[in-house]
Amino acid sequence: MVFAPVGTNLVERTFTPRPPTASTVDVWSDAARLALTYWEKLTREPALSAPFREHCGHCAATLLSFVNQQPV
């Protein structure tokens, strides 16, 4: 929902993954994996504009980089 419009206006926002917290640590890696799958799926969605598909690709890359930096 980070990119949801406000009324009829599109608001430029940046996707910033957050590390797990004490209350999310048990599901965080599964959620991150599912989110990455989702971002990658959006990059191939023809109903989305080319610029937004590209933006989704950047979000996927950001998340993948973030996940790879997390301790195992």
C-alpha cells in the first residue's frame, strides 16, 4: 500500500524495507520471500505502466539487497 494514491493524486514514495522486530522475527523471512515474489510478478504485469513496472523492479532489487544483508 506504500504506493496507494491519496484521493486521486499519486504521491511519490520510496520503498524502504525494515528489519525484523521481536514481534516479527519468526515470520519475517517468509514475508520477505513472498514480498520479493510479488514485486517480481508486478514487473511482468502488462496492466501496469512501463514506468511503474520498472519502479517495481527497483523495489524488488532493494528488497533482495536488504534480505542478503540480514544475519542468518
